Amino acid sequence: MVGYSRLNAFLLLLFASITISRTAAHAENSSVAPKNAVADFYRGNTIHMIIGSASGGGFDVYARLIGRFMTKYIPGNPTIIPQNLAGGGGFAAGNRVAVTAPQDGTYIGAIHPTTIVDPVLGDPRKGTKKLKFAYLGSASNDLEACFLRSDAGAKSFQDGFNTEIVIGAGNQASSTREYPALLKNVLGMKLKIVGGYSGTAQIMLAMERGEVQAMCGAGYLSTVQMRPSWFTNKFVKIISYQGSKLHPEIAALKDVKPAVYYAKSDEQRTILNLYDSQEQFGRPYVTGGAVPPERVRALRTAFMAALNDPELRKQAEDTGLEISPVSGSDVQGMVAAIYNAPPEILKKTRQALGYE
């Protein structure tokens, strides 16, 4: 009887030990399985990097650089192929990734902030619907500025309240069209906005030909990179910038202040700050909102790892690209803050942009 009891106790102990071992093994395998599944999916596969701008522009240069480095940080090391899809001011690329592309993590979009916020800050007559994205992050904060020909009648931002400035602008939804509209309709500046240019490169040519005197809502660093002679020859001057982030080179310029500095009321400041908040995720990267969560996590991790890669940082510095990564979760929170802004402020912002 005693022997039987001891045997029974031993068997119970053995069974418990086996159960615990299996449970531990299952838990370990469960944590490893998603990572292995992601690697298995991407191994030998191709990711399409859809770039919402024409080749050669700032968004294009960033996306191609990031794509080259992301592949080594994605489990399975898939090939990343960049493809330019510039239609609709970036909306074609956003729609491709969120709607028509397979929702399996094989499509990434390098899109414009306006593509994300247009449903609440854009023209409501277009009936633009919010696209469902999973945010991988942003490559950098954006620093956009106003550039004025030195031989223009106005010599400063303040002069623009009394002397007309002719400003070149892109398509309806571009920042080069929207920001001058805000300056005109919110602050009351005397601006003649000449639209229809296909991008900042064409506006730059128009400035050089004397068709227009200025451009606003254009990237500071990319403009310096594309037209260094403008600054060495003092062909243009920086008269203002957007947002609160100040680049050291602009900090050294006297009398150059953010546009919001010239606001005359709390409401004006709120409208300008709301629009400027897009700059915090100035170069967003997304995938489809229905992509499996484990693949979104892998892409988010790879995106941030690529942007912190020392070799990418070196190449970015050599080409004049600013790298200031913002995580996918942070971008998601920033976007939510814009969508949750008071309805009356959103409406007045749309009115100032000329959409209502």
C-alpha cells in the first residue's frame, strides 16, 4: 500500500513536470512564432515602396534611401522596390496603399501629411474619406519656410502686410498653395497667389525667371540643397518659417520669426498651430490599415532601425537630408489630435484655406 502510494505520488509529480515543461515550451514557441511567421512571409518576397511624388524630389530621395536600409531590418529581408505615383498631390499613393493594394504588408507608402489630414482640413466638396492607415513613423519633422527674392518690393514678412508679394504655388492641396492662403486669409497679408505649378522645382524656376517673387510652405533644407547658390549669391532671403522648430541656420538670421508670431488673436494662433502640427510628421510612412498586426510591428521596428542606422545617417548628412525619426505610435497620436480638434476651429481653418 505504501509502495503504491509512493508510485502514485511519483506519477503525479512526473505528470506535473511534463505539463509544466510543455506549458513553458508552448509559451516560448508562442512568442517566437509570430516573428518566425513574419520572416517566413517576407523571405523571398517583395515590398513595393509607393512614393507619392515625382522622381528627384525630396520625398523621393528620402524614400529610396530608407528603402535601401529597411530591407536588412525586416525579418526575412525582402526586396524593396520604389515606385513613384505622383497623381493627385500624393492622394493616389495613399489610396493605393490603403485601398487597392493587398493588405498583407507588401505595400508601404511614402506620402504627404495632407493625404492624411485632408478629410478634416481639405475641401469637403471633394468628399474625401479618411484612409485607413497603419503608421510606420515619420522620417523627419519638416521645417517649411517662406523664401522671397531679394529684389522684390517687400523686404520682410512684415512688409507683406502693406506691399503685395506675388507667390508661386502648387496644386490645390499642396502646402505651397495652402500656407500662403492661410497667411492671406488668417493674418491679412497682401499676397497674390499664382497657382498651377507642378511642384517646388517648377516654382523655383518661376522665381528665377521672375514670374513670381516668393514661395512659402516649401522645405527649408531641401531648398538649400537644391538651390545653394540662392543663398551664397543672396538671390533670396528667408522671411519666415512654420511651426516652433528652429533650425540653427535660421536661428542665426536676424528678424526671422515664425509666422504664428504675427497672429493678432488666440484664434489666429490656434488655426496656424493646428495647420503647422502636420510638420511634426512631415515625412510619414504608412502601410494598409488591415495589415496583420505582427507585420505592422515588424515594419515599424525596421523603419526606426533603418533611420538610426549609422550608415544611413551618414548618407543622409552627405546629401543634406535631415533625419529626426518619429515613431508610428507617436504619429498615430498626432493625427488623432488633429481629427479631434474643435469642429469650429477645423471649419475656420478650412475656410481660411479656401475650401468653404
